[in-house]
Amino acid sequence: MMDNRTTNNVGQFYWWFGVVEDRDDPLRMGRCRVRIMGYHIDSKELLPTEDLPWAVPIMPANNPSISGVGGSANGVVTGTWVVGFFADGSDGQHPMFFGTVGAVPGGLDGDDCIPAGGNSASDPAGAPQDIQVSGSAKGMAQKIFQTAKSLGYDDYMSIAFVALAEKECGLTPKAEQMGYSAARIREVWPKRADQAVKYANNPQGLANFIYATVNGNKGGNDGWNYRGKGLNQLTGRANYAAIKQIIGVDIIANPDLLVTDQDVAVKAFFAFYQYRGLGGGVVRGRKTARSQSEANKIITDATGGRDNFSTGSAFGRENFAKVDKFSKKYTPAMLSAKA
């Protein structure tokens, strides 16, 4: 039987919303580069438009869908919001879209999306509003907060965990995107620049090349299997093995459980901050903080793997700023409701 890697037959349908950033398809097939909510970070500096994968439009049967034949492939423009799915399921490397969604100028950050009485996620009095969190994302935020509370963390620390998960993956467990252009490979891994063309737009090949022996990987397909996954992008066979021992779930044999099973994703997320060889070495058992800012710093430092990560570099400060911003969206009452 033919091995069709773009057929999703595992009973998991991964659909998404995203905004079109580039429609200049060199193949003239109507493909677009789409920044997908919960999968792609907002920053165009960290993830440039040219590194987004091409999303393929699904057309009616009366359209030949061949470059240069028939009419225009689709009518989207830059800024159009579209809905689609991943043909490769949880890997999230082959997006396809089948429709457009009504939107306002400026996207989700536009003035028309801000509720009356406030200029952002917090009103002038500083009271966070229950806004800008989708149903599924809000459910995950509540799940993380309530799990943290059950583990003995105070409100500040529990909210910091939620904010960190939102910063890392938009509160949607996901797998690391590896579909980089040659230019982006040279930028991110300058010492591997001579291999950029070979691995451009080759996610699996690039992961196996870059992560071949990283964090306990043993070559072969380890780089791809144990690339960043879950709520905080756990990476490397050795780290997967450590978390497996803590949560009692075999994520070595089934690494995609970090993406497909929310319960496993949440357990692994907190195990990372309990295991002293990972984030736990920075948290050091602390479960309370004197302020939300202090809690955000502890969790940001732990994710970066060292004390003062949040203040010691521009990258660390950027990470802390995002966690701090997201934390202001939430209150204990909002997150204590039934998930």
C-alpha cells in the first residue's frame, strides 16, 4: 500500500483560523502564506512571513486547479482571515484552507475588537476583562490554572503558568514548526549555513539534521519525533524520557501525545517545572510569590533554564515582557470557573 503522508487517517482533525500575509505564489496555484492562530507566534521578527508554510486552497470541482489553466484560484487578499485544516494532522506542516471569515481592519488587535470601557485587555482601572480568549483557549487556561492550584501553587504562580503557556503556544499544544526557508536557516543556525538550501522547506529533514544528537537524541528520526512539542515545546529524547518517568505516560513511544492529548500535555507541562534537571532546577520548589511580576519572572527564568534569564539578555527580556502582558488578562475568579 502506498504510504500517503498527507492523508490524516488517525481520527484527529486539526482545523485552524489564520490571516493571509502573502498571496504571491510563485507557482500561481493560489497558495497563500497564512499565520495560523495557536501555531505561529505573532512576531514577524521571530517568524518572518517568508518562513510560513504555503497553505493550499481547496477549490470546487469545476475549477481545474492547475497553474495557468482556468480562472483565478481564489479571491483572498493580504489580511483576509481564512479557515482550514492540516492535511498532515498534528505535524501541522501542510495547511489547506477552504473558506474565508469576516474580519475587521487591524485583525484581532484592531480598535473594533476592543470592548467599550477599556483600551486593552484591562480597563483603565486595571480590572482584567474576560475577553480575547477563544473558547478552547479559555478552557485550556482554566485547566492549567486549576491544575496548578491542585499542586499547591498560589494564584500568582498559577496565573504565571497560564501566561507562559499562552506565550509559548497560544494555549494550544502543538509541535514545533520546522518549515524554514534557506534564508531563515542561515539566520537561525549560522554555523549550518552551508546546509541551508538542502534543508529549506524540508521540516522533517531539518529537524533530524539540527536535533540529531541534541538532548539525548540518537540520530535517525529522533530529531523529528522529539522536536519541540506540547505546551512549552519539550525537546529531545532525554527530556521526553525524564518527563515520562514523572507522569507515567510513554511519550517516548508516543511523542505526539504531547499534542493530541490535552491531559498528557498538561501533566508534562507541570512535570517540566518539577524535574530539577529541567525547569525545576530554577523553580526550586517555590510555589508562592509576593507579586504577579515576581511569579512571572520565576516561570520565565525556569523556561529559559537559568536564574535571571528574564533580565540577562534582550531575548530573555522579550520573553518576560510577553508573559507579563498575558498575565494581565486573567483573574483567579475567571480561571477558577468550571473548565
